[in-house]
Amino acid sequence: MGRSQETTGKKEKTKKKIQKRKDKEEKAEMRKSNSDKGKGLEDMMAYVDENGNITDTPPDPKKKKVINSEDIQLGATRRDEEEEETLRTGVVTHFNDSKGYGFIKDLKTQESVFVHANELSEPIQERDKVTFEIENGKRGPAAVSVKKVV
């Protein structure tokens, strides 16, 4: 009689394959038994409470607030032209005649505003009180129409 062609290494490999297949089938059965596919719509619903938290209980209809759609504001608020004063007063904190620029400190907002020599109606020096208007320049707010206050 002839010997079997199957070696011990082949036997171990087939045993491992069979065991892997059994493990895979068991895992599939576990997933099927624990799956949420059979849930109803009510079990899957989520609600947001008045504090913005997600809950599984529906909100109380007695606590319902009515909001008019006209009261909802979308986007940023627009500034009215009347709201911002066009003519402002300030004090020159720094001005360099050779370079042709300086800074004015707005007395109302205490902001430092850039001023260029081309926007001056008359020469100014440090600590002079001036009136000016603000426009948006390349790098931020800039003073224009600068006049010395006597």
C-alpha cells in the first residue's frame, strides 16, 4: 500500500483554514444578533433640548417658544451711516516729516490711526490737536482730510 501524500504541515494548514472559517461564521452570527437594523423609527430618533444637547426624549410641548421669522437676523449687522461720525478729533502722537507719515490717536476711541503727508491740509507736529476723517487704507484705517485745530 502507498503512503498518503498529505504531510503534517498540510494537515495543520487545513485545520487552521477550517478554524478560521468557523470563527468568521461565529462573528457574523454575533453581528447579526446585535445589529440595530430591526429598530423602529422612534428608537432611532434624536432630539435637541433647549440647551442644545442631543437627547432621546422628545421635548416638552409646554416649553415651546414661538419665534417670528422677521426677528431672525442672517449675517453680520450693517452699520448705519449716521451711527459713525465722519469728523473725528485726535492728537498727533508721532509724525516724521522726512518720511512723510505719522499716527494720530483718536480721542473718542483711543485708537491709533495712520496719517500720510498727502492727506494734510497744513503742516502738523507731535501733540497737535487735529480733526480728520477715517477711510480704510491698504493696511487698515487711515486718516484723511486732516486739519489742525486752533
